Amino acid sequence: MAKKKVVLAYSGGLDTACILKVLIQRGYDVIAFVADVGQQEDFEDVADRAKRTGAAGVRVEDLKREFVTEFIFPAIAGNAVYENRYLLGTSLARPVIARAQVEVALEEGAGAVAHGATGKGNDQVRFELAYAALAPSLEVIAPWKDREFLSRFKGRSDLLAFAKENKLPVEATAEKPYSSDENIMHRSYEAGRLEDPNAPPQEDMFKLTRSLEEAPDEPALIAIDFEDAMPVRVENLDDGTVHTDPVALFMYLNDLGGMHGVGRVDMVENRFVGIKSRGVYETPGGTVLHHALRDLEGLAMDREVLRLRDMLSPRFAEIIYNGFWFSPEMDFIRAAFGQAEHLIDGTVKVKLFKGNVVSMGRTSTSSLYDQELSSMDVAGGYDQEDARGFIRLQGLRLRAHKLILRQTGEDSA
């Protein structure tokens, strides 16, 4: 009888190494799926460790370009900021990983997909909702919600003992000061010593950004070109460096923004499952693009369109954070935002200095700004006497409200 085949989202860390071995012990043929979303990893070594653990096959997929162009850029264009602070680096990576994992499962003829996300976190939701939307016929194996697995592995010490017993090729110790996730958009840190929300993160934890004290004392000046709200070119105005490839452009902004201490966030957020969690994030390139694009929108986006977009942006961020990238509501919002982003074209100059992204000027071929109309020195076709009637009409409801207060005796003025 042929073994049942499963595709496991595999990182090579302690958890997924143990899960890979457990699935093999349970009689599965396991394909280890490794997603390259820009994390600093030796993928040949990861694949080799999966094979030595017993994987029937290994698939390493480079997802950086689609991650940047289909997920990161649209999220920034839609002003997706969760709880006013988090730019959603981990949240955005999960749907691109899950989509590729499902594609591998279908190509390999697997009947199941598996992941190593815990039953307390957000990632389990993001992975499994994506599986449900993209390939509902696939079985989902989630060991950290399986009673037998939970009885066997009550904590990290049990995983370490299992890895030692089975000679698994992992580099792990009992000490785990925090949990970290990295991709091309950001690096996140949570759990461990960060579980005390009053404990400051230690400086040696950060990998992508310099502290403000260590950031250069001279600013960097760059220009970013956008077409339909998507970044298409970055130029360093100090040294002439230019990038137009989406991945290279984003990586360059990561490097330059990180050098200048841009993009650190330390917050307590609300997980979808109902738990508050302290998270620390480094998102240098995403932060630079976020500020630059908001500046360009002031010049090129219609006032009422901007207002409507920003009413929906918090919901857009929630949809991403909660794992509903592949959903009817996301299709609706993306269609609406696509219309809002049309003709948001132009160039924004920004200065990066000691953690700040400061706009230094903006131009747009689709600008709605009329310099003469806005001028305090030129009439520009604006008859100031018209403002008298405009203000009178705006004040009608205020006058009516005041009269009611007087009639009811509630007017204290």
C-alpha cells in the first residue's frame, strides 16, 4: 500500500525538524517545502538537513519577486498598518508561502499539507485559511493542535530530547531568548524575554537596523518614483545609485533605511485568536516607502477618494493580519484600492536621518495641486466672496442645533 504523501512547510528549525521526523514515523512520505521569502538563510544547508532527517523530497522555491510585487507593494499602496503601527511583514509572507505550498502539493500529488505554527498564534490561522481558500480538498496536518503530539511534546526541552534521540541535524539549545521571523520585508521578535512588556529589547537583538546612536551623523537623500502607487525606481541623490528591479529596489531601501535606524517598532498588539502579544519589528524599506507614498498621495489623490480609502485601510490591515488574503472581501477591497491607486504617479524626495523619513519635495504628472489656486498672492480663478455663502451653508446645522439647546434649556453658554 502506497504511503500517504504530505507537503510540510519546513524551515529547518527545531520545531519543523521534529515535525518532519514525527510525520515520517507516522508513515507519511514527506516533501519538505522551503520558501525563500528573503530571509538570510543557507537554503542548500536547509535542504540537506531535510534530506538527512528523512524527507522523501525537498522543494526550495524562490518567492521573493512575487512577495514584493503581489503582496508587499499592494499592502503599502493600500496604507495597510495594523493597529496604527505594524506594517504586517509576517502577515504578508504567509499567504505567498501557503499559495506556493499548495501548488507544490498539487504538483507532487500529495493529499495533505502540514505546518508547524502553534495553536496560540496567528500563523496557524493564516496558513489554514489560505489552504481552505486555495485547495479545500487537501487535508491539513497541524501537529501543535494534535492531542497525541501535544502529549508527547510539552515544551522545548521535549523537542530537544527528541532531536538528540533521533540525531536530527538541528542547531538548537535550551535557551531561547526570543522567537524571530525574517523575510525581505522585516524581521520580527516575540516571546522569551520579550514577554515582559516593560522590558526594553536588547540592542544586540536587532539585525536589520542600527540604533539611533549608531546611525550616521549625515543624512541620506533619495528620490523614489511611483507609477499607479507602485515604486518603480529609487535613486540615491548623494552617490547616484539607481535601482529599478522591484526586489533590488526594496533590498536597497532595506539596507539604506536600516543604516539610518529607520523602521523599528515595539508594541503590544491584539492577536486574532484573542491574546495580547508584545512584538518588536524592524521594517526599514517598507517604512521608507510607506512615508514616501503617503506624501505623494497628498499631491495626486482626490480628497474624497483618499478619505474613503483611509476609511477602509484599517479593515484592509485586519484582513491581512487575520489571514483572509484569499477571500471575497479582499477581492472587493483590492478592486476598490486599484481604482484609487490609478494615476498616483510621481517622484518623492526623502531624507533618511536618525530613524526619521522626512519628505523633502514631491512632483507628479497627475498632480491635483494648482499653485495659482492655492496661492495667497494670486487670485487664480478663486473668488473669495464665494466663501461667504459656503460658510453660511456649512453653519446652517450648527445654528439649528444651538436653537434647540436654547429651547430645551440645555444651553450653558
